Amino acid sequence: MAQPDNGGIPAFAGVERFVEAFDKLVTQPRRHRSRVPVVLFSEPGEGQVGRGIVAGLHGRLHGRETMLAPHAHLDSPDGSAGAPPDDPVLAQLHLFSHVIRQLMETMPEGTGRLRLPCYQLLRSIVTAPPAADFAMEHHQELKDRAYEAHREGSAPARVLWWLGGRDHASGGTLLELLWNFLAGPLFQRLPRAVYAWRAQRLMLGRSRRRPRWYAQWARLQQGTPPTDFFRSARDLVHGVDPEKFDRILLLALLADLDAACRKRLFHPWRRRRVCRFVLLVAEAGDEDSREQRFLRELRSAMEDLGCTSVVAVAGGVRSLAHRIPDIEAATLSAAGAELANVAEHGTAPGRPTGMVVTVGRDVGEAADDPAATYWLRRRPTLAPPAPRWGPRTEAASTVGGMTVLLLIMVGLIGGTPFGNRDTDACRGSTFLGTDGQCVGVAEGAASFGSGSGERAVRDVLELIERQNGEVQKEQGLGGSAPTGPASRTVVYFGPLSGGARAEDPVRGGTLAELRGIALAQRYVNAQALRSGERVPLRVLAANAGDRFKDAPDVARRVVELAERDRSIVGVIGFGQSRRQTYKAIRTLGEAGIPMVGTSGTADGLLRQSGHYYQMAPTDSRAATVMASFVRHARMTGGGRTARRTLLVADPADAYSASVAASFRREYRRDTRVLLYTPADAPEPAPLTDPLDGTKLDAVEDLAREVCDAVADEPRTAVVWAARGSQFQLFLNEIARISRRCPKLGVLGDDDVTTALSEVPRPWQVFGGLTLHYVSHGRAPALAALGNGEAAAFLSAYDTVYGKDRDARTSTMRDDAHVALAWDAMRYLALGIDEAWRGTGGHDERLDRSLLQAVLHQGLGEGGFDGATGRIDAHGAAGGGRFTEDKLVLVERGGAAGPRTALLCGVVARGDVRSKWGPGPHSCAP
């Protein structure tokens, strides 16, 4: 059905009134709140209007730059992410886990961490083994299990338990058993007893005269008030029917959410929780569906508790449970009026807990979900009131003079001169960077952040730290080993953390590179410590800040550290081609420090310093292959070759500009260039713009230009030369206006591989997408061709990360970032080994100047077969600091996994691919 034009917008007047009432309820002050009925969009047949409105509300809450209100959005058919577990109890909890995870992840900035003590306590009980396993008096084992679950989310509890040591059941040594005997009662058993006592008061109340919600619910179930929470909870919760199961968990969750909105005198983060929690369900289904059962029990629980902190809206209601009375609203306009009345006068006791809204008639038959979503997205987003002061500022002002006095005392005791730039909250040799995060050089993960997306990064840094410790232990805490050389230190240089609204290190490729570094270190050190004929390696982490914003300053810190620590022989990383990366390479090169790049590809990287060696193919090399692919591949609608080409690039980004310029030079056909620079670009636009094309101000404009071109000529290919972090935003916009362009063929640059770690995947965001992307080496494909190094890499990866089931990192085994980092580390290790052998066993002569000489002249055997193809190691003296015919692949993405469509370059010694496809076609256009 045709998309309505601007003349159809007045049909959404009812939507506008409803949204205004919704906004008012979400941002309503605490003291004026009352219970809000659950809104249910009912529509005939398979209509999608309600689903579209829910999607639009989700966009309003999400905001443009930050979360505006805490919310959970259930958009899949079963209301959860992925299939539920086979265990019936865990399957019941699956939807709850998805809701809670989203609520925690969408807490607005400055509102602190969402804690759910009642729900987490009940969850630990319902997931415990059957009651027969807890036969001890007072259910002591059940209390122990609850405290164990509490420790998983409480850092103080974990620290106290660690201080108590390990007992016999945990496999402790004799010394640990003795320490546990002395310290266990204080650090383990006492905190566990205090936790059980607090749990009793949390759930039952301080006395029978002032019972808590659980005590009231249990009294209704049993007829008598409970005296022991753990015994009562185990008897009531275990084995109940699904509806009662949902009811008790929802009561716990809503009690926690209400408590999370109450102010506390010394908790300034809570005072910034000015918005209600919002639950959005895209498809509620029929009355027997899991979502409707959840909504029914939610309504009852909200009424029982008088919950005022939650607003719930559900679309796609196919049938209703008629045994529950509802408020009937014939139109969206009437629903908006009813909600406005609730916001103004509150909800009277005894009023129905739900409101059924019939959508479709007032919105119009032509107004399906894309239209409603598009209209809502064009409206101003939710605008919650912003406090004048931040939580940290308010906390500081609360303690006032005491804080100032404490700082003065600490400064005097520590002898730290005031005004020193290095005096900040960071530890070791790190310092505060541009985004307020600790940047610099450190060993391990202690000095770096642990925000969203950084937990996985910290896990790898902790693995590297343990491997560093193993080297120290084997070599007598830093001395030369009797059978081999002393260890040398390599510095990894990359963006390990980001500031507010910064790019996620998982999506930015940093996590993948770190995994490759850690695996290669483990592989190299296993050989070195076993044989005594190779140099073991330690790895330090240098955080260059979000998108290398602090790279020049951090490079100077690396130079200062290398002057004091002679064991530092090289730097590895530089995975993003940015102008700040160029400055850092020049700084390190001037200090004479050898550098090996990982996934950086811009031709300009090699021009910055003669001490820089590149593992990845250059942009001009990749552009040659891309041009051949676009010319011959059947990548457009209907499986045909392209007649027209659109090139999308960011002229302010060094990498994007390099890829785009190289592609235009190699393709040599008429190509329309669309230039788009995101508003949060980390670097300013260049003074001179080498790319000519149509400049666009917003991603919506970019999507519209592409869609119009494809509608005019379906055989239009899009070459994405911009950053992968913008690709999902582009696809979101394409999906909203896809009526005119239902199919889209895209060839992405190698940075698009970072978008494959996002959930949902690109082809799930836009179902009409045919995605091909450049890869610098997919190890499973190369191992199948007989590449032994690729097979060794896969074996190492599966040993450490083979059980990784995280939705975002599960695709990393195929990610070239990991294998490139492995090859870079192996290349540097081979150079260090050859430099050591060149000293004749005089270990003190091995330093970075000798390593630079070896790399400049080239490794002795002239190259090695890497996990990403053949690595030419002839060095500058042999013709260059990179592999000219480096392997390049083009992969086709899809739900079944990547499939290689093109392979050009040197796979291994003697295996050179210069043709591809059924033509076969030349790798050069």
C-alpha cells in the first residue's frame, strides 16, 4: 500500500494527543504520581499500527545521544532475545531477565546503577535445587546460595569473601586452610549472617505491625503470617503454577522499581531519577501468549502494590482475556484524553488496571507501522527535566568543608604538589583523557574503565596480566632465565575505553584485536618458555582514548616510559587510521621505537615514519579488489551486475577519505559520491576536501538519497567507504522508508566488519539487504585451503574462547581483526627472536634499536605464512614495510554465517590467487 504523503499527517492527530499524554506521565514528578493503567493496542486481523506506535515511543525514550528514560522494549515474537532455555524454571525467568537487562542498560546518565534486591533474592531461591536438598534447620544451605548469588553483583561482598580465603571444599592449600580458619568467621560467615538478617527484614519487615509486601502476600497464600522468610519463600515459590510464579516475581520487581525512585539523603543519583520506568511490548499476541500472561500479572501486581513508578504500553493485541475488566477507548485521541486525566487527577482505587485502545480506524487504513514510526520519529523527543547540578557536584556540596579538608590532608601526607597536571583519579602512569576516562600506559586492567561494553575488554586485559605474571614467575621475577633470554615488553596501543556516548570498544574492533594479541602472546610464550631459544614477551596496555582522541599525549607517555624501561622494544596496534593516529606514529618514530600495525589500512600510515610496519593491506590495494568486484559481481536486485554506483564516504575521516579516493581512482567509471560526516566526529573536517560529491547533513538525508537512486535504477550498487559505526544507523533509516527501495546491494569496506558484532545484525535491521564486505583474512576459510598458521590460530582461539556465546562477540572467530593482531604479534616476536640470536647470546645488547635494524633489513627467511595470508617480511631494504599483494577477501554476510565471494592475493607460500569468480575475473579491474 502506498506511503501517505504530507497531507496524511493530520490523520495522526490522535497519535499526537496520545504521545503528549504519554510524555507527561513518563516525566511526572514523584509526589504527583499514581498508578497508571496498562495500555493495550487492539487491532483487527494482522494490523501493525500498534507495533509501529510502540516502536516510535521506543525511539522517543532512546533519544538521539543518550537514554532519556529507563525502559525495556520487547520486540521479538516471544518477548525475549533468543530462544528460552530448556529448563522450565529458567524458561520462566527468561523474559524477566531480558526486561531487567534492558532496564539496567537504559538508566539515563547520572542516575546511578539500578539495584533490584528483592527480585535478585527471589531469583536465587527459585533457581535453587529442589527443596529436598535443603534439609538443614533454618534452611542454612538456601541462605548460603542466596548469599552466593548476592556476591556476584556486589563488589564489597566479593572482596570480603576473597579476604576470608579458601576452605577445603574449594581446594585450598594447607596455608589457605589455616588462613580460612582464622579469617573466615570475620570475612565470610559474619557478612553472610548479616545478609540473611537483612534479607529477612527486607522481605518481612521490622515487625508484624509493619509488614512488607512479601509478608502480606505470603499471609494471603498461607493464612498465617510467615516468621522465617527463607522457609516460607521456598515452600510458596517452588512448584507453583506459571501465573503465581509471574505474580511473585513481578511483585518483587515492582517493589524494587518503586524503591529505586524514592529519594535518599546521601544518594544524589536517585534524586535524578525523575522519569518513570517504561515497559514497551511490540507484540502481545493472544490471551494465551507469554507476553499477555506477563501483562496480566503486571496489571494485578501494580494494583496490589499501588505501584506508581511504571508505565506499560503493549501493541499487537490479537485477543483479550475478557475475565479482566478494562477501560475502553475507541480511538487514540480518547486514550490520550484518559491518560491526561490520569496524569492530572490520578487513578481512583478500584479502577480497571488496563486500557484497551482500538487502533486503525482513526489512524487510517493506509497508516501502517512505518508511517506511524516515521511520524513519531520526526516529532521532538521526550524532554525530561534536567537537574541544575550533576550528582557528583551535589554529593561534593553535601559534604562541603569535610571534603576540602580531606583533600588537603591527603595532599600534605602524600607530598603531592598542588597544581600538578598528573594529580587525578587515575592510577599508575595513566591520566585523565578527553572524555574523562583514564588513558595512558598500565599493566593489566586496573586503571581502565568498566562501563558498557568494556567488561569483555577488561577480561582480556586481565588474561594478559596473568600471562605477564607467568613470565615473571618463570624467570625469577624479572631476572634472566638460566636457559634463555630475559623477557621483553611490547606495548599495545589502542582505544580501550570511551567516555560519555563514546564508541563501544566491542564495535570499534578493539576487543577483537586484544583477543588476537593475548592469544599470540600465549602461543609465543609457550614456545619460548619450553625451548629457551626464543624471547618471552610481556604486554602493556596503552589506552589512546575513544577513537584515538588522546593518541599523541599517550604516545609521549610511551616514549617517557621506554626511556626508563629498557625492556620495552616495540609498540603494536594503531588499528584505526585517524589523523591523531598519524601524530602518535610520528612521535614514536622520532623516539626510534619500532611499530607494527594491526588493522590500520590507510596509505598515509606508512608515510608517517620509517619505524612503522603494516600488516593489513593498504587502502589502495583493497580498493583495487573492490573495483573488480563491483564491476563483475551480481550484487544488486535480482542477482544482476551493477549499472550505477553510489559511493558513501566521510571526508573528515582519514580512513574513509583514503578508501573512497582509492576506489574512485581504480574503478574508472561514473560514480556518484555522497559525503556524510556524523555530528560526533572525533576529528575536525580537513582544511582541504579532496573528495567532490553531494554533502549531506544527516543520516536521514543520506538514506533518502540512496533510496531515491535505487528506486530510479534497481541495479544500483552502494559502496560503503564510511565507518562501520554509522552503518547500522543508515540501515535503520533505510528500513523506515524502504517501500521505494525494498532491495539494496552494498559492498562495505573492512570497517563494516565492526558492525557485524552489533545486535541485531545488519540483515536483521533491513531484510532487503544484500551485504558484501571486505575482509583481511577469515581464518576458517584459509585453514580449509591448507594454511597451517590459520589452523594454529583457530586452535588457540577455540581453546580460550570456544565457549563464547555472547551475542555480540560470538562472530569474532571470523573477524579479521583478531587474526591480524595475531599476525602482527607473531611478526614482532619473530623479529625480536632474530635480533636476540644476532647478539650471540649477549642478552643485554637486545634493545629496540637492534629490533628496528632487523625489521628494516627484513626477517631472515623473507616472510612467513600468517593467519591472514602470506606476510612479506623483506623490510624496507627489500622493497617496503608492507605486503604488496596481501590477501584480500570479499565476504557475503547472512544469518548462516559469512561466505567467501572473492579471494585475491597470496594465501601461503606458492599459493597466489590472481583470478576470482566464475569468469574467472582478474583481481585488478
